[in-house]
Amino acid sequence: MPAPATDPLWLQNTPTRSYPQLSGNVEVDVAVIGGGIAGITTALLCKRDGARVAVLERGVVAGGATGYTTAKISALQQTKLAQIQRIHGQPTATMYAGASLEAIALIETLIREHEIDCSWERLPDWTYAAYESQVDAVREQAEVARGAGLDVHETTATPLPFEVAAAVRLDDQAQFHPVRYVHALAQLIPSDGSHVFERTAVAKFDDGDPGTLTTEDGHTVSARAVVVCSNYPLLDRGLFFARMKAARSYLVAARVADEPAQAMAISAGEPTRSMRPYSDEGGVHWVLVGGEGHSTGAQEAQPERYEALERFAREHFDVVDIPWRWSTQDGMPLDNLPYVGRYLPGSQHLFVNAGHQKWGMTNGTIGARIVADQIAGRLNRYADTFDPNRIAVRAAPELVKAQATVGAHLIGDRLAPAEAASADEVPRGEARTVREGIAKVGVHRDDDGELHTVSLRCTHLGCLVHWNAAERSWDCPCHGSRFDIDGAVLAGPAVAPLETRDVS
Ligand code: FES
């Protein structure tokens, strides 16, 4: 049986529109970097305020994290509220829950106003304890959620196809087809001096009034406000790379014989298992199963992770086949709140909407509302909670730990021995580090036997990249940049490709 394709279900047979590459210099009021849900929603809300906007997307609209999500739209969010309460207190957890509900309402309003066909459905979301050891986490989440005003119910009577040790349910949450939704919003942007550009990578930002973005091809966009909505902020101002960890997680789409229960669910601890149903236009029923997360570049990216999810799906659902599997990368802030607002204290022109910590549908959407309000000079009640320069993040012990990890990789990885004495030893479909002179290089031999050799030195700040066997890419353990087998950037903060190398 052939291995499933490593492509997301959401990008199959989905009619999408393509947009031009920037081929000259343009002037707008607001420039938005990133064409996912955060960037497109931000641009649209700014346009509705009367601004001329330009979206600059390195790849294609909704082709990044937005096309790779489970697309759950919930205020319950596994154990997130309890984690926020522990760090920031109940009032902040309450604000976060309120922001999530407001995001859900905004998405629903946009869908109704623009009659968007994106399989929008309201349904309950569950956090469950797969084992006794997770029961306390479920109870704590329920208590904090209740304190935040969410009408949650604790019960072990779930519609899930297995027993649980405890569970909490929040009704009336939602799910949709994320690519259809974002493409429908994107189509509303071009006209009246506004644009969407694809295959347009930003290399540089010069502050000023207006500010100027320069693309890799040397074209410029001048704008009075710039909003960074890429998954991982690529402009190093504010040292965002040091305030966020990058995490990978995996998903499989299983075609199932019977319609699964109309419920979203996620386990309260490891191993994480996240589920949602989906029925496509052809009446085919699917279950998406996600989990198996780990830090990017942690040398844990192995094909076995997909197999674990597939086993879970086959064990609990009447699986016909599993044609699609894919993985995704999320920016994880150090203190469990997204980074939304002015990039630096007092920034007049540069804003950020990032760090959506695996809940990008709600966080990217409320982030868009906050930033659009700030650009328009309106107050937003959630702005302080999501402020990227909040004291809690600057004081987070995690910041010191993250920097220590980077230091360890910067030095330790250079001292590690090469994995193969020469390129001849690299098997087909695999990769090894090989010493070449005083440096080590990364050598991948593809399925046809051809060698692809790159410098291991990440072009962001110089950590050494690690081989990702699950997706055949080179991933940086320091801040999550990813590169393909020939060194092209798949994910920032790096903007320049890995250098290619010759091996003897
Ligand atoms: Fe920062 Fe590689 S992503 S050093």
C-alpha cells in the first residue's frame, strides 16, 4: 500500500484563486505580511475602515499554517485557560476566553455577511482525560472556564468512541473549511487601491512614516502601518524569535464508513490526541486526528509519528483509508498568550499578530480585530492582554531557558561528530551530516539516488539545522526556521536559503 500523501485535506480539490507576484513598487496605507487567516482578516478589517491595503505572502494564500490546521474554532482550547490562569491569574484567563468568543462571533458574522460556503458548523468541543493522570487537568480547566463565564459541563458521558476518565464540554463552538474561508475573504481585498500579492517574500523593513518593505526581488511597498502576521515574525526587531518556541505537530485525515459523532475533542495531556469530524461536499465522512507534537528541529520528527496517529484512528473509528497526512508548525509564546499589537513599546508604524499557539483560528481573528482597531485609533478591550511587550513575557523564566537552549545548540551541535564518513554512506531517502574540511554539511540522497548537499548553518543566527525525517526538510532547533532539501526557506524567521555545498 503506498504511503499517504503528505498534503493537507484542505488543499485537495479546493477551488482557489491565485494572485499576482509584486512586480513594481506600490504605496498603500497598511501593508500586511502573511496571507493566512491572521493576515487576510487583518487586511480586510483595515480595508473596511477605508485603508488601502497590500497583503504580501511568501507562498500562496492559506498555503501556510492556515491550510494545515484542524480548523477548530473554540474558546475551550484543551487546557489553555488553566495554563493562562496559573501564569497570569483568573482575570486574564477570563479576558482570553472572552476574546475567543468574540473571534468566533466575528468569523460567523463575516461568513453570513459575505455568504461564504465553508462548511461552517456549530458543535460542542470537549477536553477529555484519557487516563486517571489527566483527570486533575480536566477539572482545573473546567473550573477556570467556569470562572471565565463559559457554560461548561463536566461529564464522562461523551459521544467519543472510547471511555474517558473525565471530560468537560463547551457547547456551541465551531469548525469550518479554513482554506475556503480565507480564500473567500481574500477575494474581497483587491480593488480600490488594495492588493493581494503571492510569491512575494519580504526581506527587509525600514521604519519611517511611511515605512518601507523591500522584497527579495528588490521591489518596495511603502505604508503608514505594517503588520507582521507571518507564523513566526520574520523581522528581528523586538527579538521575537527569542520570545517564541516553534513546535511541530502532525495530522492524518481518515475516510470513515459512518458519520462520526458531531463533536470536537482533545485529550488533556500526553500523548495529545485531537479529533474533529468533517463531511465533504460529496458526502464523504472524515475524521481528522492530530497530535504527536514536539519542538521543531528536535530530531524527533520521524515517520512513526504519523503511524501512531493512524493506529489511533483505526482503533477507534471504522476507517476506510487514510489518504492524507501532514504536519504543521506553530509559534508558541513563552507565557501562553499571543503577541498582538505594537511591535515594540511606542511603535507607531509596526504591528504584529502572531504567536497563536495552535489556536490560530480564534487568536488570528481576534488579533486582526485588535490591530485594525489600533491602526484606526480605536480602543480595544483585549489590547493590553495580548500586548507583545507585556511585563510577564519579559520576566518569563522561559525566556532564559529558551536562550540557554539556543546557546547549547549553537555550541553543542558544532561539537557533535559527523554521522557519516562520506556521502557514499547516505542511504536513499535519508540524510546524514558529513564532515567536509573543517565544517559539517548536510547530505540527503533522494529516492532516485541524487545527492542534495547544504550548509548546516541556519541563515538566521547560525545554529546548525537538523534533519526532519518525517518531512524531508532541514529544521533549525533554535527558532524554528525550516529549509527544503536544496536549502530554500520553508519557514522563517530565516529569510535567506541555506548555502549549497559540494561534497567530494
Ligand atoms: Fe534562529 Fe535558526 S531559526 S538560528
